[in-house]
Amino acid sequence: MSFELLKKEGNKVSLKVTIPAEELTGAMKKAYAKNKGRFNIPGFRKGKVPMHMVEKMYGASVFYDDALNILLPEFYGKAIDELAIEPVDRPEIDIEQMEKGKEVIFTADVFVKPEVKLGQYKGLEVEKTIVEVTDEAVDAELEKNREMNARLINVEDRAIETGDTAYIDYMGFDGELQFEGGTAENFPLVIGSNQFIPGFEDQLIGKNAEEEFEVNVSFPEDYHATDLAGKPVVFKVKVNSVKRKELPELDDEFAKDTSEFETLAELKEDTKKKLVEENEKSAEAEVKNLVIEKVVEGIEVDLPEAMIESEIDNMVKDFDFQLRYQGLDIQKYFEYTNSKEEDLREQMKEEAEKRVKVQVAIEAIAKEESVTVTDEDLEEEIEKISKLQNTTVEEVKKLLKEENYEYIKENLVTQKTMDFLVENAKVK
């Protein structure tokens, strides 16, 4: 067996692989064992036809495809290890020789990870900006807490006002026809939330519980359902009940009910402390972003299109996952936005290129600085995972496969490299 790097042009390499004849013989035997039940030759029971008879009847080439499927992954993998190349997409394979009793020879053309010429990455000057926590910021946080702990109280002595929650039944009509998606029962609509078509909520103000009426509105011109876009429609509405939000008083009792503190002063102090910590973390994260931005600005690299397309693939998958979490999917998104996957991919291309540049820059620096992950680093990370998942380290280790370990190691190398860059930056 032999592996030869034929040529390298930019990020594309060509390699030649020679597989010994006996390896082909062994792969053909495996192909025969896998498929012998398919052959039907007079004089032999199905599945009992000897291999040499199958070759005599159909020719030895009948086993070549399956034999290649056995040989190619193994020997291509050995070739890229031996030649120390890092492919970033699938290879184009060309079989130059394949004949029983002879060596198998194939060539593979594949794009590989690009060479990165690093610029300055130590001593980079960046500014750390920490937002001061003001009394107003603390008050705003406490107000959010009040909102979260608000109660809804039935309104019986007045009409609907902005800020109320109206529980309504409604049916939407386009002319005489009831349209799809325009019907609900006891839907909780917060007046002023702009959750519905412009003008809908305004027409509920002044109405009372148990009242029935019609709401006349027009769908926006850019509405996702093209058959309704720009159309005037009528909703038949019934108000079942109305509730108003009642906020708790911001006092010592509120602190006792919503926290571990006895007084409002203690709650305010703790709120301020947490906001300070959050602002510090945000500032540190921003420093990392600024440092890596400067690192990327200084590198020279010719990115293979395959790496960018692969990153776009990942971004599309993540986007689809987020949509599904919200009860949609990517096909519905394309329908609503009157767009195609090609449009989405084009929108994502610039961000994908940035991400890939960050990735190759960090990998190059990690290699240059010999950043490694120790057994202790891995143990600490697994312990963190166990705490997040509220389980034991032993249980986490049972579930982890080899590829999971590699993924964790790669993430740790990235984290350690980023820490190295920040430690060696001039933060003002």
C-alpha cells in the first residue's frame, strides 16, 4: 500500500492511493458473503452458489462496487492520516485501476483546511467598558420583578382599558367566508401589546365583558399569508371576561414574599450586586469579542468555499431548531416570508465567513502556542457538565462517547486560546 501527494494548488490537494491486490480479494469475499443470497443460478440452491460460479456467470466486476465501499473509507482515511492533511469536504474520487488480482489505484481531489498567516495577536489594545449600575437601573429591575409577581383581577365595574387582558372569542371573515387561522376561543389578549393586526386592539377599548361586536381591520400589505395581504376583513368578537393587572407594593413584605431577604433595602442591595456582576461579565465578553475581531483583521487566509457552505449548513439547522421550538418549521417560515432557502443562505453567508475566520484563527494560534487540554482540564469540564445536568460525574462519563470527548476537548482548546489572547492583550 502506498500514499502519494500528487499536487497542492491553493487549498485543493490531489492524492494517489495504491491498495494491495490481496486487500481487494478480501473485500470481494466480504461483498460475496453479503450478497450471495441474491444470486440465482440453475443447479444451485439460492444462497449456496459458490463465489467462483458467480464470477463465471456475471464476471468478477459484480463485486467491485461493494468492495470499493469497503476499501475506500478505510484507505482514504489512512491516506489523510499518513499525509497529514485535513479535508474540509468530501473528496472527488477517480478509480484509475481496479481488476481482480491487481492493485487498486485511485486518486482523490479534496479541499483542505487553509494555511493561516497570523498577524499580531499578542499585546492587542482593547478598551473594557463597564456600564455603571445606577439607582434607576436597580429600580427598573425591581419593577420587572413586580411585573412577574403581578396578579390578574377581574374587572366588572368598567369598560376595557389599555393594559387590561381581554379574554375573547373571535372569528375572522373575508367577505362571507371564514378564513383559516382567524378563529379562537377565550384568547387572552393584552390590550396595547400590538399582538394583533393594527387597529384590532384599539376597537376593544371601551367594550365590556359579555359584549358582542364586530371589528373591522385590514391586513398589512406585507402579511405572510398572501391571500389575505392588504385585504379588509371583519372579526366577530365576544368578550368573555376582562382582567386588570395588580402590581404588589414594593415594600418589605414584597422582599419577604419574592426573595430570601427580610427587607426591601436588602433586596435592593442584592439586586445591585447582581447587576454589577452581570455588567462585569458582559464587559469581559465584549473584551473577548474585540480581541478576536482584531486577531481576525490581522490574518491572511484563503477560505475554501466548502468551509463557508458547511458553516451555513450548521446555521440553517440551528435556525430550523429555533423555529421548531417556537412551533414552526423552516418550510413554514419560507411560506410566511415568501422566500427560499437560497435567500436565507445568502443572508447568512457573511456571518458564516466571519465564524470560519474566527475558527481558523483560533486553531492557528492554539497550534502556534501549543495550547493543549490536560486530563485535569477534561475532568473539571465533565464535573461542570454533571452539575449543570444535576447528575454524577460517573453518569456523565457513561453517556459520553469518543466523539463527545473530542468535541469537549476542541471547545476547551478554544476557551484556553481565548483566555490566552485576553491575558496577553492590553486592556484599558
